[in-house]
Amino acid sequence: MATIVYDKLSEITEDIVLGLENLYATTAGTQPMDREYGLNYDEIIDQSPEIAKNQLALEIIEKTEKYEPRVTVEEVSCEIDATGGVVDLRVSITANEDYVADTEDDDTEDDESEDEEDEE
């Protein structure tokens, strides 16, 4: 299981973290209706440890951009044992500035509509 590292005071919500944990725990090709969802562990596991680390990091960055655009991956670190199994996977994320800006705009619109309702 991946450990997702983020600033608890940031715009990142629990649903984002749960979605990423699910994405990283799913093997690509096993999700009906979206065979690309998840990570291609089968292709990565047969590589040497250094190549596997790089491929896994790239896969995490690409899939996070596709399936969770509200965050940006800042760093991926992993330890791979001699048998090719991932021992420890850490993914550091930050809130995507575009997402934060969109959320603030939505909040402003909600506040304005509440003010209009109060005036009536």
C-alpha cells in the first residue's frame, strides 16, 4: 500500500487521498469499463530495481495527472526488495493551483448567491 504524504492543512481532502490510494492499489486492466485505471505492476515487476523505480514513479505521475487532476505529484520514493517486490512506496502530493483557484471561485459564487437570497 502506498503512503501518501501531504500537508494536512492544504486543500487536499480525504476523498482525494482515498481516490489515490485506490488508484495505486489497483492493477491496470482489472477495472471494468476503464482498463487503463490503476498501475501496470505486471510490466514493472520484471525490470531491474532501478528501472522499476523509475517506471513506477512515471506511472504514478501520469495516472495521477489523468485520474486526480486536483493534485500534483511532487515526489515518488520507493524501496524494492531483491525479489522485485515493492517494500515501501511514498508519494508526496500538493494541491494543484488550478484546482484551488477553481474552488475559491466556486466558494465566492456560493457566497454571492446566499447574499442575493438574503436580500430577497
